[in-house]
Amino acid sequence: MDRIKTMKAAARPIRRATLHHSAVEELRAMILDGELPPGSRVPEVQLCEQLGISRTPLREALRVLSSEGLVELRPHRGAVVAPVDANEIGAIFEVMDALERLAGTLACRNGSDAEFAKLDRMHGQLVTQHEAGERAAYFLTNRQIHAQIVAMARNPALEATYAGFAAKILRARSLANYDTGRWQESVDEHEGFMKAFRRRDAEEAGALLADHSRRTAVAVIQALRQPAEPEEGTAAGTEPANAG
Amino acid sequence: MDRIKTMKAAARPIRRATLHHSAVEELRAMILDGELPPGSRVPEVQLCEQLGISRTPLREALRVLSSEGLVELRPHRGAVVAPVDANEIGAIFEVMDALERLAGTLACRNGSDAEFAKLDRMHGQLVTQHEAGERAAYFLTNRQIHAQIVAMARNPALEATYAGFAAKILRARSLANYDTGRWQESVDEHEGFMKAFRRRDAEEAGALLADHSRRTAVAVIQALRQPAEPEEGTAAGTEPANAG
DNA sequence: GATTATAATATTGTATACAATTTGGCACGA
DNA sequence: TCGTGCCAAATTGTATACAATATTATAATC
């Protein structure tokens, strides 16, 4: 959440090391990777020795993650990784649609030509990866494209809010393990809003991005409501292989 | 930020008391009331004895407020109350416009007749308070109306995000001490979107709310860029008297 | 006199010890 | 057999003590 702010500070001296800050990033990664599954309890002492730190910075990290909505704190009863609820994800997507639209509109207004050129290159890469069937790479490029669009909006508040919701949605995606039917459709939608971007059509780009988000929401929530298929590989650390 | 979540939990036993949680609310109120002015340093020990708690819960509270963007943490250099930057407020309002639009649209779709009736009563109260020149009361009712609209949207994610931004905007408002020319205009805009609400016209209501937010943004930012007039009363605890 | 190096002070970051609350089990009784 | 009350263990919440870093003051040098 405060990653934006630190990036904005141009001269970050040498290191940015406080244990609780590292703990936040570490725990957030563990939650997003599914290493700490939703609903699982988070015993403090166990995590402490696992991370090699004391309880004090760990607890500070848990408070931050609670504020981000990734864990829930129950007084005197410990912390649990926030469960992924289909209704909540639906609500998040409703807001996300509006944010995507705003990002698209502002990106047209504020993005530089160099950035639009870069966006075009990324889109080309996306198409290539789709044709080659490289799902993991496609998925990563997809996220980078959307992040690039948000960055082009030149709005730190939007960027931070977007990042928070994107994280929760990412978690839902990797859980739902959805994708198959949606891949081709998603690429087509990307093609659509890229055309609008090339014309710098702010309204159209925003509308298409919002629509893209809405359709993604339908697919994710549908997959989320169905029993998740058992994964083949190891549970922790598997690359999410779903299409945006 | 997590107020929503706790409200969602139907049966909250009896008390909800942890010192760090109380400290968060206390500090947040102090910041929003201007008791801790933007840019001021936040020495831990001093606040500890002021709140009658130890450093541990206070520090946890500071981490949460940092995650909310109300304070900035500089490693080994202490915490400062986040300064109110006109550019940042402008960015926040850009997002707020989109959220207001979304709230208006969803409220039309999901609000109950009883809620719309209540909204109507609140609006009547607003008009009365405007005519009577009761600024502080008007300002409170104004906030309650917008909160009511957001609540009618039935979207916890929207509600939480909205609350976070509203807090920062509130802080900017009380600092800028703007209002005079905008009061009548604001009431007229309220009248406008209330008409749309009575027709349950989701698109129109959302559009008018977004426009209302945008116009408020212009007034606030303009006031923020001008040197704030010296206040008459005491600096801390004065009721903000600006119009929405 | 200005500037830089150095040391003293103060403040923050972390670890550990203690207090409070919840949870699970067990005995007791209906 | 089920329910209630109580006790013990475990875990969380808080306070304090210690370590590390930054800030300020002082002094030495140019």
C-alpha cells in the first residue's frame, strides 16, 4: 500500500530495512502465493521462528496486513488469513470496474507517447504468448499491462487502491484456478481496448476496460463458486496459470 | 478501515477492547480534528503518556495509520502526520468522483424503499439547515447523506474505500476552511441528484453525484492552494464549518 | 570564521518478560 | 447421555529492557 509512496521518493538512500516492513512483504507474498491458505490460523510464535524475528515486528506486520484486508484479527483469539468469499470478490470487482474505467480514461489523457509505444509492445508480447500457449508468461504480461495503464493515469491514489484490490483478486484467481474458456475472449478484449488506446479515445478505452473487468469478474466468480479442482503440483509456490 | 468488517459480524459479544485498536481510533480522531496538524512529528513517548499506554500498542497503531495513509513512517526517524498536498487531494478526488458515481448507481439498484424514504428525510433536514444557516449541522448532515448513499450501494469494498478517502478529504477541508460561495451551489446539486434518486434513475444519479464530487473538488483544491485564513477560535476541536 | 570530524544525547527498532483472556478438558450433577 | 461449571494450558495483549540508528552539540582543523 505504501509502495507507491516509497517509489515516489526519488533518492532512497541505500537500504530500507526494518524487520516489520520486511515481515509485511514476506507475509503478503506468502498469502498471495497461497502458502498461507485463506482461513488458516496464523500462530505468532511459529511464524516468528520461521521468519527468524521476534513477536514485536511480526505483530506490527499483522496489523498492517489487517488494515489491507488480507488477514482478520480477532481480539485475544489470534489472526486468520482472510477467507476468499465470492460475495466479497464480487463487491471488489464492482469497484474494480470503476477503477479500470478511470485508469483507461486518465491514461489516454496523461500517458506519454513513449508509454503508449511501450504499451503496444507489451500487447504484442501478450498476443505472442497467447499464440504460443505460454500461460504463466501470458498471465504475468497481462498483469504488467494493466499495471502500466494504471501508472499512465498519473494518479497515486488510484494506483495504491488498484494495487490493493488487484492483490485480493489475484488470490481469488489462484484459488479458483479458472481460465480455460476465457483465454481467447480475454485476448480479444485486450485487442479492443488497445485499438481505443491507439486512437487516444479516453471514453471508449475506459468503457472497454471496465467491460473487460466485468467479464473477468463473471468468469472468476463462477469458477470460485464451483468446487476447485485438485491441483497436480505442490500446493505452495505454483505459478498461477489462468488467463486475465 | 475495518469498521465495515466488524459491522458485518452480526454477534459482536460485549466489548471490543484492545489498546492498540483504541489507539488507532484515538489517533485517527486527533489527526482528523486537526489536533495533530499535518507535517507535525509524532514522538512516541510523549503520545504514550498522553494516551496512558505503552509504546507497543501505540506503535502498532501508527503502523495501521500509515497503511491508511494518515501518517508517514520514516525508518529510524520517527513518524509524521501525513501532509495535505493539493496534488494528492486532487488525485484522491479523481478516484472519489468514480466512487460517488458507482455509489449512486448501485444505490438505485440495491437501496430499499425505506432507505430512499430515509434519504429523502435527511435531504429535507439538509435544506432546512441550509435555510437556517446552521453550517456545522448542515455539514454533518451532508456527510451522513453521502454515507447513507454509499451504504445503500450494498458494497463493503466500496464502503471501506470510500471511508478512507472521505477521511483524507475531510482533513483537507478543515484545513482549507473553504466554503462561502459554494454553499448554495452545493444544495442545488443535492436537489438535483435527489430528483434522480426519486426516479430511481441510476445512470443520472451516478452522473450527478460524480459531478457534485468534481465541483466540490475544484472548490476544495482552490481553497487549499490559497493561504488559509487564520482561525478565530481555538485551533483544536473546532467544528469544521464548510459546506459540501 | 567556516567546515568537518567526533562524541554525547535522544529517539526509534527489537527482544523478552509479564499479565490477561480464551480454549480445551475434566469432573460433577441433572 | 447431555449440560454446566471449573481448572489448566496455551495464546494473545501489554509493558519494559536492551540495541541500533539518527540528531545535535562540541571541538579541532583549514
